[in-house]
Amino acid sequence: MYRKYDLTSEEIAGLANLALQEQGSIDGACAELSLMANLFEQQSKYPTLYEYVRKSGWFSRAAFWMDNGSAGATYRLYTRYVLCEGLRTLPAYINEHDCFSDIRSISTGAVRDRSAYQRDKTVINNDWDSTYTFYCFPTEKSDPFGYTKKGEIMSGTLQNLIDREWELAQIPYTETGNNHQVFSSIVKNVGLEGCQDQAWCATYQFAMEVMEFGVERALSNWNMTRSSYCGYSCFETFEAFKKAGRTGTKPLIGAPVVFKHSHMGRVLAINEEKHTFDCGEGNTSNAQYDRSGDSCAVKTYSWDDPKIMGFCYIDYSEKKKEFSGTMFEFGNVSYNEAGVFRSDDYVLQTVLRGRGFRGADGQELKLDGKAQGNTMHAAAAYMEARAKVGVDLGDRSVWGPKCWADVFGRKAVTL
């Protein structure tokens, strides 16, 4: 999603020095580095990021601190991740940042009262005659960051997300100890609970969604809202997918996979012949099943590995499928529009439930008019049972006219 910069080791050291001087912490420095890239990409005078930061005057005494700062290896490492690997912790439209001493007024209270600042609501006026909207405090000690105009077009493709996980495993991405990494900042800075200094395998996967699709679609993909967000927890995340009828035992490309020992990964590739899949993971090592490592890795597992709790299915299609006579498709799993009640789906659920067919979770089908995971599972079971006794239902990858004819005992007609 974000541009990657080719920087020399000297340039990385200089930018790290300035970011440390401006913020004084790793998370704050990552936000400052993200802002540097955002600002550079919104101007046209300077040909390189390094020159812009050093000469534009936006950053106070930039050249002095870049040459005389004291950032160590950890800050240089995170500078490389944010700028060279594109792991920005702030959205690309964030283009303002002030010291409290430079803020003239805010629209929602006292300037130095942190609790008065409200994301996307508080208007800030500074001594430089700039007016912008508050976005976040990257750390408890950071000054406010904000934007003059909101709006960011996300690349929004599953392939980009998968490619990024392969890249992070190959760099390799390695944290600095104590589970401190950039992915928690990415999640925290969009207004959700991060997990800095804690296990981050689930937060890593959610951060990938945020970077590729934006926070609102990421929440929708994970069957969550801002108020119900639990993407930091493997088991709670699995329950959110299970409640939505979107879990199963077969790997699909892009599907998060939850292990029984409280670990999470993502399906990056599938080998149908060998019945295996490649799994991208964070908070791990190259050791199989490791859930307390310090890096990102890709490992291979069997579909039927007993340590797997299940797979969480996400519809990554750009446009929802238009339905005309068929209810859903199996294989790549195309769902109806989430939240849209369909009378035909309700009838199907009623029939299947009445005949004793249950969902993948072993429970009776909910009569909610949404032909999603559990309904699909029950319908597939019905078709398999009827096929075993010689009933021709036509193409069993769809619920079509012959299926309706069979459940109601009438002659099949073409819709």
C-alpha cells in the first residue's frame, strides 16, 4: 500500500536521529517517520525524501539533529521498516503535527487537556495559521497528529496482502525483544486496541488487513465493529467468525487460521496434491507451532493438522455476486451481501433446519435470512445425503432449481 524508499545506511541513521529527537520513543518515532513520508509525497520541490526532511524547514533544526542525534540500532531498524519496507503506522493523509506550545486553540476544550481531543472531531488552530483535524496521539507522551483533508484510497487486494506477508518473512522482519513491534502501532493509531509488548500474532494479521483495506473494511472482514473489536485475541477472533458462520476445516487463500495453542496465521498458498498449505505468521520463528518468537515467518502445515482449531473465511471480492436463481457457490465461497435479509434464504434455512441438517458448528441453523457458512454447510450435507440415495440434483456446487424441486417434492423448472 505504501511507497518503499531506497535509503542508504547513512540516510537511515540521519532520519532515525531526527525521529528520536522529535518523539523520544520507538512508537512515536515510527509515527514521525510515517509523517515524513506523507509530507514528502504531498510536495513537489524536493526530489528525495531525505532532502525534503533535511532542507524543507518543516522539521525544527533537522540538519543539526540528523547529523548529531543519538539514535541506536533499534531506531535505525524501525526506520528501515517504516520507510524502506512501507510499514507506516499512520495513514497517508496525516500531514500535521504540533507541539502543544505551538497550538493556539482547539474546538473541544483546553489545549493541554489530552482527554479533550476527539478523533476526526477536534479542530486544531496553531501559531502558524494552520487549521486541521485531530487524528491521534501515537503515544501517551506524543503531541497531537492530524490532517487537513481526510481521504485515502487503499489498494485493497488480497494479493497485495499475501505478497506483503511473504516479504516480511523474507526480510526477515524481527522485533527488538519484549514483543515490541510496529503492528501494534498500526492498529492503535486507527483507534483500536493494540497489544504492544504482548503476544502479537493476531494483531499482525489484523494490521495487514488495515494496511491493505483500511480500518472500516478490516473490521467488516473480521466480523467486528469498533465497539466489539477483539482482533488482538486468537480465540475471540475465531468466535467472531464462528458466530457469523464463517469458519471451516478447509484452507482457503487469505483465510486466517487459528491454532488450538492460541496462535494465528494466514493461508498464503495451498498445495492440493499434498494436502498442505503455506502459513504466514507473526510472533514466531521458523520452528513449527512457535507462538512466542520475535519475527515473521512462513511455514507449511497439513490441512488435517490436529493442532488447527479451524480456518476463518473472508470474502475479498471487490463486488458482491449478483444472484439469479442460485443461492451461493461452494469452492471459493461467495456470500450474499452481509446483513441483507433474503426471503429465499430464510425458506432454505427453515427447510434444512426442519429436516435436521445442522451448521458447521453443530448447532441448529439460525433463521436470519443470510445464506452464509452454516447454511452452506447444511445445504451441502443435504445434497450429499440425497446424492447417496440416487437423487439427481444437477450441479451440486450450487443450490439450484432441482434442489428446490427436491425439497418441495415438485418437478424441477428452469428459472
